[in-house]
Amino acid sequence: MDTFAALSQGLLVALQPMNLVFAFFGVMLGTAVGVLPGIGPALTVALLLPITFKLDPAGSLIMFAGIYYGGMYGGSTASILLNTPGESSSIVTALEGNKMARAGRGGPALATAAIGSFVAGTIATVGLALIAPTVVDIAISFGPEDYFALMILAFTTVSAAFGSSVTRGLTSLFIGLSLGLVGIDLQSGQARVSFGVPDLLDGVEVTTLAVALFAIGETLSVAAAGSRAEEVIEPVKGSVFMNREDWKRSWWPWIRGTFLGFPIGAMPAGGAEIPTFLSYALEKRLCKKPDEFGNGAIEGVAGPEAANNAAAAGVLVPLLTLGLPTSATAAIMLAGFQQYGLNPGPLLFATNPDLVWGLIASLFIANIMLLILNLPLVGMWVRLLAIPRPWLYGGILVFATLGTLGANPSLVELGMLLIFGLLGYVLRRYDYPIAPVVVGLILGPLAEQQLRRALAISVGDPLVLFQSPIAATLYALAALALFGPLLFYLITGRKAPVGGDED
């Protein structure tokens, strides 16, 4: 009953007029960037960090969540009409959705994607509200050694989940951890790796790093790629509404996709790609007309899109309750929390309950807004695909630079923006993931703090790190995440699937 009371209180916060404006702006912008291939919610939230640091924390975080949800919706539009997924989690949608569009059934494909996203998002948000308090109750009993083990789990899962190999993920993580050493040591008061530059005594700004890696790095990467072949947009023919047969064939895939996506998304190394592929395989096996798969089966759009959006809500479970980001967008949202002096985790539910429950309740509102906006405005979203790439990325470059200078007006900050932007380009050029760098910078100092606390309590005995059953379990999970792909290869002889989502 406490959960429903807290959720009701959160709904009052989410329904405040200004927060509704933030939510509306977030879902509109999120849908737009989801439609545009190559520009995802992670990049968008990173761009907004420098200009939202003086705004209301609740409103800004509600807007960030709206962008995240909107990006999941918008990614399906590009997949269906352009056969170019706006998000990596929408890759599976393109398999059947674009075939439906070519057959003149783009409208029903967009409709089942939008309605399935609404159904899955709503059910998954209820799951988030019900599960979060239980996870918080468990996390409250954590000691410093348990929190350190939790950070190790976060480091290994993020390194294993992103990029084409665990080694590349660990390399990116090491870069982030190294940047986290810059600044004044909170225990001794000594400057570390500041090179005598006063601006570096406070450490590397997470917002500057995020904007540089995601916005500047992406812009340089697109510019270096040169011209691309002209993309053909499939027009939406006929009605955008589904007929009775479409409803009948979509309903159960929506439900199955939801219950696949949410628990996998809530896992430390879950993500949204795995449940979409599982959903597609499951629907292909259960479909009464398997011959249609590969030629435009509506189940192949309904199930994966539901799994995609359910996983998005699942990602918020470890982020809000434990402070663990399991996607690039979650990592940037974690930076957004810290921008306001907030640390996601069990204490956040006690110290800022209105903010947390207002954020969760806003997800219901965002889902309703997205359902209302997506289908009637499909023509507007399609026209976004005609924006010339040079204009689009040129605007991103200017916006990123001005936003960073507005938040931190100094030549040193501008220099770091350029250096980290070049770093982002190099990492992309050689297929190294971006998200672990941000996670390392954010969680590295927190892990160091918890390690020092644990050693201080035990008077320097390192065995304290392994004596707690909770810590031992977390270390075991970290080892499984790190060596799981190798074990999979040894057992099956095939390379384990790895994530590459930077959104």
C-alpha cells in the first residue's frame, strides 16, 4: 500500500503544469531524435546537460526520461519507413516493418509499434514501481564493501555489454577511471593529475566529457565518413489504423514482448537489444503463419517493439535503486542526477521521494503523450528524415559548444571539449565503446570512496572486501559477466553476442 501511496504522491508532482511542459518537450524531442538515424537519446540528453543545470531538478529529469522513452518510439519510424534503425534496439523492427511498408502496410506497422510501445511501457512502469521499493530495502543493508563490489559489478557488466569485445570495453572503462583521478583527493587534500591547472582541481566535468564524446565525437565521425547513398523513404499508404485481424495478431506479441523485455532490461547487463531478438525468434516460432516472416509479418513488429520499450523501463530499475547505468542513456541520466547533487540509490528514495516517484509517475504520462502524438503526426516525423546531414550535425556542433561554454565559461573547458571530442572520434574510428568512459568517470570516484571506507573500518585488512555474502555474490556475478563470453565460446564453439548500443 505504501508503494501506491508514494506513486499517487508522485503523480501529483508529475501533473504540475511546468512538469507537464517538461514531459511534453521531452517526448517530442525524444521522438524526433529517435527518428533521425545516428542521433539518439544519449547524445540529446548529453547536449541538454549544460543548459539545464540551473533548472528545476524534477522537471529536467522528467524531460530526460521523456527523451529516453520518445527515442524508443521514434526509432521504429525510421526502421519501418527507411529500413535504417534510428536506435540499435530497433534493428529487429526493420526486418518485418520495412517489408510491410513496401507492401503498402506502413500505417498498420507504425500503429502496432506505437500501441505496443504504449502497452509495454505502461505495464513495465507498473513493474518498476512495484519492484523498486523491494530492491531499495535490500540495498539499504549494504556496507561499504558491498557498495564497492557493486561498483565492480557495474564496471564489468558495462565493459562486457558495450562494444565488440570485452577487452575494448575494459580499455574504454580504464580511460574513464583515469579521468576520475583528476582533481583534489578528498581524503588527503592533495591535488592529483591536475598538471598545475587550477580549473582541473575540481576534476573533469561529466557534462563536458559527455557532450564531447557523444556530440562532438559523433559529428566528427559522420564528417569523416563522407557522403552516403541517398536513402529511400517508403511513403505511408492508406490508413494508419489496424484492422481486426491486425489487432488479433498483435495482442499476444505485445504481452509476450513486455514480459521478455522488462526483466532482461532490469538486469545489470541486460539492455534492449537482447529481448528484441528473443521476442522476434519467439514470435516466429509461435506464429500460425510462419511463411509470412521475412515478408512483412505484423507479429515481427509488435513483439520486438513491446520488448524494446519494456526494456527501457527495466533499465531504470538498477539506475534508480542502485545507481547502476546499464545503457549509454542511463549513464548520461546518472550524470544528470549528479549535476544536481543527487546520487541515485536507496538513500534517494528516502531523501527525495517526491522527485523519484514524480519521475516514475511521469513515465505513465509520457506513454500517453507518445501514443497521442506518434500516429497523427507521422507525416511530420517523416519530413524530419529529409533534413540535410551537414545542417543537422553542424547545428549539433554549435549547440554543444555554446551549451558547454554557457555552463563553464573558460578556455580550459573549451580545450577539454575539443580534446575529448577528438577522443570520441578516435574511439569510434577504432570501434571502442563510448559509454564505459562516462561510467568510469562517474562511478570511479564513488568506488574509491567506498573502498577507502571499507579499509578504514577494517583497519587496512583487505579481506574485509570478500567476507560479506552480498559482496561475494556480486563479485561472482562480475566474474560471470567478464568471463561469460569466453565460457560461451568454449562450450558452444560460437562467439557470444555482445551489445553495441550507445543510446
